[in-house]
Amino acid sequence: MTMRSALPLAILASLPLIPLHASAQTCSCASVPLLGSMQPASTEGDEWFFATTYEHHEISDLVAGSSTVPDTTGRIRTATALVMEASRGVTDKWAVSALLSSVEHKRAIGGESIRTSGLGDAILLAKYSPRRISLYSDSALSFGFGARVPLGDDDLARDGVFLSEDLQSSTGANGAIAWTYWAKAMNDSGSAQIYTSASFTANGDNSRNYQFGDEATVSFGGSIQMRSPWGFAADISYRNANRDRRNNFEIPNTGGDWLDLNAGFQYRVSESLGIGFGGTFPLKRNLNDQLQFTTSYAWRASVSYVIGSER
Amino acid sequence: MDALSGRITLVPVLLVTALLTAACGGGGGGGGGGAPGNAPAREWIIPTTFVANGGPGKDGIPALVEPAFAPISANSAVGPFDLVLAVQTGNQVKVYPQDILDWHEVVNETAEGAPFVLSYCPLTASAVAWRTSATDTDPTFGVSGLLFNSNLLLYDRWTDSYWSQMLQLSVSGSRRMEEPTNIQVIETTFATVESMYPNAVVLTRDTGHARNYDNYPYGNYRSNRDLLFSVERGDNRLHEKARAIGIHNDNQAKVYQLDGFGSSTQTVHDNFDGQPIVVAGNSAESVAVIYSRMLSDGTILQFDPIQSDLPNIMQDTEGNVWDIFGTAQSGPRAGAQLELVKSYSAMWFAWVAHFDTVEVHFN
């Protein structure tokens, strides 16, 4: 298998159909979905990778512990994000990625509605990939570490009063991110893979001393690239989020545990260009304290483009 | 290679351009009377620095309207030591368990043709009831989703004016500076109110909303020292969450610790803002009230406590016996009503946060 013929596999792994981190912190104090749009695989040396992802999160499930309860208020809560990523392979083992986001939140209840939008957070990530799936290796391993930088507003206001943190376009806080990704080819061509990933996000305080809870995520799944341009992937992800804090005090009804099913497909338009569509569906949740709004489902559509080196 | 460089340059430019375009509508926006962006559409008479968005949004905590009541004798949901609120409308005493109010905060009702609203803020443990205007097309109040000094801001659905529960004042909107007319609210335990008023009715859990009223929604907030929102000022003379009944005017308050009355009923004669008042309380029964001692004819009464005869709590030197709702049950002034003052019980931190000067009687 030449490097050129391996490219579609890279695209499949790269397409953000499956969240690296099913990160929609969509409890009652939601943040912006962001890291979920970042590609898990690393970019090879002298390659450029670009991806644009549109994410939509429906945050309408009212959950008491692990039980969904009817919401008699009929409210609407959504978060959408346009996330753009650029990665550059510095060497065959090292790559750097930058991710920018634009976020929109909508809330409606009764006759009241509110919409906020703006630049969200950015992520800067360094990736180290000591092993890739190739003719010489049937597994891939990547590590990433970096920072989340709040580029957007965290002081959006209405009627002269700051909106709650889950309506701000940016968290307003710096954060640290670490993740790892491992994949194994299940056939000679590497078109079938299983993979697992884990990530951890530590969040700082914003200017109003609000801190989103730190998060840890683990996922396990598989992907397959058909002989046709179609590819499919699915995984199960587990996410744990600590309670948010304000003035260093824990905020009730935030944080908890989520088990989600993520599934998606991609269509390879050319060796360099791929489009994809995926979704996240909750399997089980056990959320802290008495009542939280959380994600009912999420879907995402992506376009990715790889510019390879002339080797 | 040149062609490759050109592609590399072009793609990120297009991506960033698209991103910035998508972000161009940035800022807060909205319908339903909201103001876009950071431009305040409302005028506030309170510092907005300490007005916070609670999270659920306007009406995100659903207020109750004309909820169902059941005879107190039929109660099986409220424990004897659970705190409740009691309001007297005509000859009827209505009881509101706090474990239901934790989830709804506002109850709109009509009694004898007159609408009123009872509100309870679980973050400050304060409760008040106000008469509302029967001439309003919609005399009901809702939960604004905003807090001032961590205390409930209600809004009236007729003018969309915002009302500070603890200041008992409209703080924003066309009714700004307007003060509501109070109705006396008694806070005590279910066992005490049941023994005082065996014919009372109790707010039922049949609210139309799926909530687990057995569970308190704010964890250990009632006992820890944590505040969920920033407040104007603090004071460590008492534990932040210590319950105290108090009286207030625009910027001053005087409070009396609820556990400072002892196991027998006590009365305290005091003056607040030039007004003679009486404070009567019994820690064992978890009940306390404050009334003006001055009657409409100018008479200033002197009171002694009555033991073990609740709801009758004090008698005056004229021989009148007064109950906890401030009504003379017997004596020469039978049927008379003591003048209500701006009083309620609340957590200590909330008194300090709302009023410039707070004097503590029992320290």
C-alpha cells in the first residue's frame, strides 16, 4: 500500500463524524461543543488537513438523575457551532492543529426567546503520533496536548444583565487538553479498524469566577471503509464531568455521567476531499443532583480536505 | 510546488473568512422584549453587577397558577418537621410546603375574589405574599430567571416589570419604584401549623409538573457556607445560612435569630425606624412574627407572651389575645388587626446583602 493509497483511510479517520470527545457540555450550564469536532488522527509530515464541521445540539431532555422527565414548559434549547480546523504535519510524527469556532445558542420558552452568537473558543493542539497504520504497522497511536483559548465573548448581556454561562459564545476561560488515540487495523488493507480514545479537559475560571467542570471522556468503536467511496464508523463514548463552580463553590445540578452512541458515515468525493454526516444519541445518563437539561441528540456535517506532500 | 503553495494559502483564508462571516451576528439577541447585544433596554434601580442570570431562564422555573389544595388531615406527603408557609385568606388558612416551592418559587392565587402572589426563594429561604391588582388583564407573576443578591426577582405578566422579593419593590420596568401590598406569611413546621389550624388546606403535589418534591434541588446548600451568586456585601456575625426573621425599610434591617427565642414563647418590644414593634417567637415551635405595636388610633400596646396556646401567641395590657396572624381573637379589640410591617424570615447572608445596615438582636 503506497502512501497515496492510504490517504482515504486518513480521511476516514480524520473526518469528525465521531466526536473525539462527545463534549457538548449541555447540562443546565452548557458550554460550547468544540473538541468533538477535532480530528483524532494526526496529520502526516508535510500534509495539510482542513475540516469544517457544522454541529447542532438539541438540548431538550430534562433529566432527573438517570430518568427523563417531561418538561411542561415546552422550552426550546439548541446550540450550534461552526468549527474549522487546520492541521499541519510538521514531521511524520508531529503535527500541530488549530481549531476555531463560531457558536450560536437559542433558547425559547413561552413568548420569550433569545439568541446569542459569536466567536467561541479556539483550541491549539500538538499531536505526536509514534505509530500509524501502514504497510509496516497494523496499529496507530497518537497523543495530543494543548490549550483552549477563549477568543470570543463571555460577557454577552441582555437588559443590562450578563447572560448565563451556557448562553455565552465563549467559555471565557483558558483550559488545558490532553488526549490519546489508538487504532488497530482489522484486515490487511486497513480498511476496517477498531479504535479507542480518551481525553481530559481542565477548565479555568472566567472573568466572573465561573468554571465549567473538568471533563474526562473514553470512547471505543470501529470504522470501515468500503470499496465504494462510502465509509462508516460508530463508537460508544463515556463522559464524566465535574460540577461547575462559581467563586470556587460547586453549583448544584451540573455535571454527571453520560454514555452516548456516536455513528456516522462519510463519502469520499476524491482522494483529497471527503464529506460526512454523523450523530450522537444518548444511551444512558446519570446526572448530578436533581434536575438538568441535557442533549437529546446532536448531529454534525463535515467537509474535509487533505493536501498531501509530493513524496 | 508553486501550485501547492497557492492551494495551501487559499484554503485557510476561505475557512477563516467563512468563520468570521458566521460570527458576524455576534452578541446577545432575542425576541420577546429583549434587547440585543450589550445595550441595556431596561433601567434598573439596583446595581446590575449583582443581578445574575440563574440559568433556567424566564419562566424556566414554572410558577403555579391556582394550584390544587387538599385538607391538612389528608396529608401524607409532608413530614412533621418540614418547613411550610401559611397564609390566611378570610377564615381559610392555606399551607404551602417549602419542598414544593423549592421547585416553583411563585404561586398565583385568588382568594375571595382578590388575586395574590406568594413567592419563596430557595436560595435565601425568604417568603412573602403580595396582593396583586384585580384590574390587570393578567395579575399573575412569574419567575424572571434573574436573581438580585442571590434572591428571586419576580416579574409581573401585565407590565413585565421586575420585582425584588426581599426589597419588596419593583426594580425595573414601568412599575419601577412601586411597592406591593403585603399579606402576612407565617413560616413554621408542618406539625405546628397542623396543630394550630386543623382545618387548613395544603398545597398538593398535583401541580401538573413532573418534579420529585422529596428531593431538595440545591444539594447541601442550606447548611454549607457557599453562595451560588455574588452578593453586594458579607458579614460574618452569623452563619451565612442562619435563619432570621427581620424587619426592613429601604436600606436598613433589624433581624432576630429564629433559634434565639428559646423553647418558650417570648415577646420583644423594640423600635425600628421610629416605629414601635413587637417580635413574638418560639424556637421550639419554629415560629416568629413581627407586628407594629401602634394601632390606627395611636394606641401603643404592650404585650406579654402566651405559652402553649398557639396560634394565640401574645396578649396585651388591655386584655386582648392576639394570634400569629396579628388578629385579636378575644378582648375589647376582638377582630382588630395589628398593622403589618415589612417582615419575613430569610438567611442571614441575604439580609446583609440587601440592606446597608443590619442590626442583630440575638447574636
